[in-house]
Amino acid sequence: MNIFDDLPANWQELQDRVGQLFSELGCTAKVGETIELARGKKEVDVLVDDAVVLPVSRYVVECKHWNAPVPQEVVHSFRTVVADCGAHRGFIVSKAGFQAGAYEAVRKTNIELCTFKELQELFFNRWKEAIAVKYMPYADRLFPFWDPSGGRRVPAHWGPCDIEKLHLLNAAYQPFLDLGPSLAHNGYTLRHLPFKVPILDDTFAIIGELELNSYRQFYDFISATRDVSLARYEALFAERP
């Protein structure tokens, strides 16, 4: 499975995507960081400190957005960097793969060679849990509006129009409902992709439709609408003027 919907267009974007990937795992990721080595200093593409795993680990990532496979000489040089800085793992991420000698050079080492797609696959299961846990509090805020046992009840003065608005909100923000507690029981796997949600304006009128086809689109939607969704539920329940 892919964490991103498309491939990086250039070296800088590859660096940034790698940094974003590790950040979303809960790591501290620094792009273009200068580190101390045994014989001086060296700037590395991405430096990652992973405090989520035990023992706390450090990773160094080198990004190669080349049109040709990476040769073994690059691997030998990178092995020295990883060893000198005391990193637990090293990754070389290549657009065009690796020469046969490069794979031979990483045998019995803590260096991994991968394309950007392979890096995503390597960390996908961890990522889908981490990103869900990160955004779940925003779903928790809306839970009381969906379930009367959560503390919110439909006001007695509501008429059919108000009920219809509530149904529209529930449809428009269905992804938040999918981000509820049952997601953990499903291994943080989204079971309703792809699906469509209506786009509402501030009067609760439908002005369009949005289709979510991937995990990235799903969580981008959560991020983009986390505050407006709460504001609209609160407005409907007359918790704001």
C-alpha cells in the first residue's frame, strides 16, 4: 500500500516526502541535517530519531532521484556515514533502483536499499496506525453529536428541517465516524474506500461532492475539515450563536 498518491517529482520533493513519512510515524525527522562524524561533519538528506520504538533508534536516509541505478560506490560511502554517526539503520532511497553490486555491498549490514514505493510499503502498517491515532481525537469531539449516550440529545424544538440538516452533516463528515474506536479492531484498515461525501456550505446546502480514494485523501480530509465540522455541529445544536 502507498502512503502517498504520487511519486516525488525531483530530489527535493523526495527528501521532503521521506521526512514527512517519518514525521507521521511519530519520529523526529530533519531534512538536510548536518551531523558529526569521526572525521568531521557531513550533511545528510534526512536524519530520523525514532523515540516510538525501544530502544530509541536513529536512522539516516540518503535520497537519490537519479535516472540511473545507484552503484556500489555510493553504498560504500554511505556505510561509513551510518557507522561513524552511530545510526541504528540506514536507508538509501532510489528512484531508479540499484546496481547488483550495491545489493552485495549491503549484505550483513544495517543498510537497506529501496525505492520510494518500497519504503512506503515497509512502513505502511505502522503509518496507518500512527496517523489514525493522531487524528482520532478530532473524531472523538464529534462522537457526542452522533450518539445520544455521548451527552448530546436532539433538541425538543427541532423540526424535520433540523433533522435533515443533521443527516447532511453526518453524511458530509462520515470519515470522522469511520475514524471511531472500531477502526483499531480492524487493524486501522479503512474498509469504506473509495466513497463519496457531499460538500456543504454554511447554510447546509449541498454544493458539490468529494470522492476519497486513498488513505492520504482520507486523512487530508480529516485534517482540512476537523475544525469546520465541529463548528457546524455546534451551530446546529445551538451551542454557538
